[in-house]
Amino acid sequence: MNLTERLLALAHTDERAVLFTVLEGACAGAKLLVLLERDETIGEAPASLAGLASGIRRNGIVEHEGVRVFAELYGPPPRLVVVGAVDTAEALCAAAKRLGWHTICVDARARFATPERVPSADELVVEWPDVALERLRPDHGTAIVVLTHDLKFDVPALEAALRTDAFYVGAIGSRRTQAARQEALVAAGLDEESIARVHGPAGLDIGADTPAETAVSILSEALACRADRNGGRLEEAPHRIHVEN
């Protein structure tokens, strides 16, 4: 199967892949398709581009060995996994769906994880969070937000989340709550580098109050992480306003 045929086949699957197109230099126009789940490449662009594929989270221009290359991501939409079927869970799922994301709500309590309580969740999973995350297998296209405010749920959820390649792991709660979580995660054997991946309290400082405003705050931080931005004010940004693509 040649490159064109493989690209057409990808359009009908959820297989993850990255198509690199060299934009300049002696190889300008050359392409390399990297099939992430197969460890396979197709095309004539430098094979060394395959090493970048696992870190690509969105379409855009990257530099490789001093040459600009356009990276185009194929696969399913980003996923949002929220742990805890609370009011903010519904607000997060509703907002993420407007972005075209696939939304999943996890809660071990069947009386809370219902379509009536979280109607915007594409999937409702009634399982302990560590069991659910092991089955869902979050990847680098997944954001995970822990909303439970209870260490017996928070700790296994964060332990499991930090073992994945999720591009964002957030947890709501006060600074005192965050400190208690960190102590529990240290006691569970996680190292400082892993624990530092947790964004907590989750979200950007926009003065959010209601569940809907909190959802905007958290999703904004997740989007900034996905684009490798700091989430600050655009008028103070040292780079281009829009991600180059």
C-alpha cells in the first residue's frame, strides 16, 4: 500500500498517525507517514522524523535538524476524562464537546454516574478510577481532571493518571487539599517529577466561581498545555498570537 492509499485508509479508522511534510531544503515536499501503533513508516522524507511523532499533539510546524517541517496529526479527537460525577463534571464535558472532544466521566458511585447527572458525557464508567483508567488507556491525546475531593478516590486516580502519557492531569481543590494529596502520593511511592505533572488547583486564574466558569478555567489550562503555552495574557506573549500552522 502506497502513501496515498494509506492516508485514505486512515480516514476510515481511529488509528493514530502523523504525516510529516518537509517545507524547505533539498528534501522540500518529501513526506513521511508514521503509524504510531504499528511502529511503521511510509514515505521518502528523512526517517529520523519518526522520533518526533509521539510528541505531536496538534497540527503545526516543527523544526528538525534545522529544517521546518509540517506535522499533521491523524486519529480520533482529543479525549477528556473527568473523575467524579459532580456539577463541574457536566460543565467540563459540555464545554469539551463544543471543542469536538470525546468526553468520559468516571465514578465508582453508580448513583452519581448517570446520564441524568452528566448528560454531556459520551461515556459513563462506573468503576474505581484506577481500574477505569487502566482500561481506557489514556494517551498523549487525553486530558484527565480529578474532581472528587476525596483521597480514597483522588490518590488512585492520580496514581493511574500519572502512569499514562496524558498531556494534562489536573485536580481541583484548595492548596491545603493539594498538599494532602501530594503527601499521599509520596507515601504511595510516586517521585517528585511525576507528582509535578499534576496541575493543582487545576485551571487558570480567571476568577471562576460557577461550575461553568470553572470548566472554562480548567479547559483553558489544558489547551495551553496541549499547545505548550503558559496560558498568560496575549498582550504579554513573546511569541505569535496564533500557533503557527
